[in-house]
Amino acid sequence: MTYGQIAELLGEGYTARTVGFVMHASPEGTPWHRVVNAQGGCSTGQIVLPHDKQQRLLEREGVVFDKRARCDLQTFLWIPKSRRSEPKVTLYRRGPTKPKGGKR
């Protein structure tokens, strides 16, 4: 999963950054290493020692990273079953549009 996915599941008021802070402070045994950024990369390099610990843990689980240290989200992204059948949520909504030819 990505930090943004978790924020979306949690609902209004949560952001990907908030999820990252919470994951950093999570108790022992939390699978924090399974959460990646929106590009499929690890965002723990400056927080966790050694810097590549998250990537190595994921590689042990079969996740493959490219030369830019990103995994293919089309292949490795986990989508909860309850969300698979629902339409994709639009993150940005457009305001009302004016019909062609003038006034409403």
C-alpha cells in the first residue's frame, strides 16, 4: 500500500504525510516496511538505519525494485478486497462548468 492509499481509507483529515508520521511511531511488530510512497519507492532512507532496510525487507518478500529503487505499483500494489469493486475515487473535483454558449 502507499501512504496516500491509507490516508484515503482513513478519510477526511488524513494525509499521506500524517500516515508516514504515524507509521514512524508505530509499535514493534507493525509491518511498516510494506507501505511505500506514491512512486513505489521507500521513504525511510533518512529515518531508518540502515538506509536501505525497507527495500531489503520488501525484496525478501519478493518485491522487485528497478535501478531507481522503485517497485512497479501495477504489479506490487495491494488493494483491499472491499475497495476493488468500487469506482476509483477522484482526488480533485472540478468546480461547476458553464455550458457552451453562455449563461446557465
